[in-house]
Amino acid sequence: MNDIHHRLTQAADDEGVPLRTDFPDLLRRARADRRSHRTRVSLAAAATTAVVLAGGGFGLQALASSGGAAPDPAQAPSKSAAAEPRQGEPWVLPVDSYRITNTFGMEGGYYSSGFHAGLDFATSYGTPIKAITAGKITAVGYQGEAGNRIVLKLEDGTELRFHHLSAFEVEKGDRVRTGQVIGYVGSTGNSFGDHVHLEVRPDGRKPLDPVKVLAEHGVHVNAPKSRPPGRPEAPSGQTTDKAQWVRPVEGCRIGDTFGQRQDYYSSGYHTGLDFKCKYGKPIKAVTAGKVTAAGYKGAYGNRVVIQLKDGTELWFAHMSGFEVKKGDRVRAGQVIGYVGSTGNSVVPHLHLEVRPGGGDPVDPAHALAQHGVKVDLSD
């Protein structure tokens, strides 16, 4: 400590620059910082401050930062360089244990953009999700098809988006470090299996392949080398086995599809998928769950609602009769009722709706496809 004081005093005398009067206090604080392991350069930084703020030039800055050795002036940081964002932040995977299902660029009409814009890490419900690098949280909340979503913005403007979470551990405006838990895996939004969907968007715009971006930062993803365009693979979790999801009726043609717009729909568009069948055809539970409603419901007529483990509701409407009651637990393929034409219906058919979290409906054809059940909409 005395050695640094002596060197700086001598340098100040040589250059005609006075030391700050509080210089000894600065050195004492710097020594305390060093003992608390905050930084090894705090002592030199304090010494530099003591001289520079008193009017010293580069020679004194060099002496303070190098402990006495005169560095090459060409290597001195410029003001513009000092203002640049910190580089070299470490990157990590968002979850520790996973299976990659849907990869970047897969094509399909069930994607709103026409292709899969991210990378899906399938894992158990409630698994902690980590910030893959440091940044600032700019969005936290429910966002349509993305479900519960977090947006993490980096210093260079890149946005990292985490979709389908079950819960959050951060708030908008928070700054997070690499590896910090920001939320938990779920299946909210347009999702039918427990997973986290990761997107990387430079400047918040066109997405890039997360596998390549992670690799550029030294993080290897154990992902399939390639997947042919087509129907996505169902994420892992309670609904990964194709046998766990089945068609609700057999030998029936597809009628009105999801999203068709007509004035006679109370919501302005068709919120489900219609299977045209003969009156009295058995209707099966698409997958296992609990019956939360069985009775007459206005335009839906006789309706059964089955709630899945992740909160998704499956609605079966216009039935002629029931085989289940509220509170029953059903298995995939179990008969729950019979095709009819009750409510707002003019011909016998089954109207099927899929509502994640009991909220807004999503395309049942998409949901069935994600679980290995093919529906030919051209029928």
C-alpha cells in the first residue's frame, strides 16, 4: 500500500499534478474491497481515480493500472471501447435433462409462421428453466400461442424467447445472470406436452436456429442432425405415447374445420373440428383425464368436458346421450357418449374443441397431429 502511494506521489510530482486529499481513504476502501474478493484490480482502480480526478494524464493512469510498469500506450482502452457492452458472457442450456423433439425450420400448416421458429426441449413438468446467458427481462406473461412466455434481451439487442412455461421466477425489468432460474416447464398456449420452446431473434426479428447459436457460444445440443419437413413430433411427458391419444370417432368424415368464419357461429368463427357421423355413433375419450362437465350447454347441446393433467380441456358437443358423469376419470378410447344433433346443430355430428388451460381454443387437427393421430381434412 505504501509502495503504491510512494510511486503515485513521485509520478504526481514529476508531472506537476496534485493527488486528491482523500487519496488515503480511497486506498483503504480499495484494500477492503480486495480482501472481500470483489476484484483484484480494485486497488489499482482506486489509485487511478485518485490521480485522474485530480487532473492526471495517461502516464499516471498507466502507473496505477500496472503497478508501476509502463504499458504500451497503444493498448490503452479508449472511451468508446470502455462504453461497449461486456463481451464473452457464458452460455448454458435452458434445462439439464431433455429430449429434443421439434427442431428449427420444420414446416407445417399448424405453425402460425408456416415453420417451427425455435427448438423444443421436452422434459418433465415443473423442471426449472435457466437463463441461457445474462440479460434483461423485457416481457413476462401469457402471449397467445406461446402461452406463458419470457423474453430475455441481450446487450446486442438479441431476444431469447422461452415459451409454454407453467410459472415464472422473474418479473419484467429484472436483470438475470447466466444459469439463473427464470421459470418452470409447462404446456401452456399452443402446446400439448411438457417442454420449453426456445427462440433466438437478433434485434427481436427473424429467428435463427438455436442449435447453431448455442454452438457458437460453446454449448452443444444433443439434437437430431436433421428431420424431414412434416408433422411435428409430440414432446415428452404424459402424452408422448401415440396410443395415449386416439380419434374420438371412427368411420366419420370431416365437416367444418377450425377457424372457418360464418355469421351463424356465436364467436364469429368455428372453434373446433366437426366429425360427421351417423346418429348414435359411440364417442371415445381422446386421451385420459377427468370429466369436469356432462350436461346440456346452450349452443353446444349435450356436452362433455374432459380436463387433462396440464389443464387442457377437451370439449365434445352435440351428443345424443352420455356414458359418463361429472367427476369420472376416463382412459383413452373409453366410450363417453354418442353422436347426436343437440344444440346449435342441423345434422348429426361430433364437435371437438381443444382449450389449453380452459382458455381460448386451438386447432384440434394440430393437437391430434402433435400426438400422432392423423386427421385427413380433405375427407
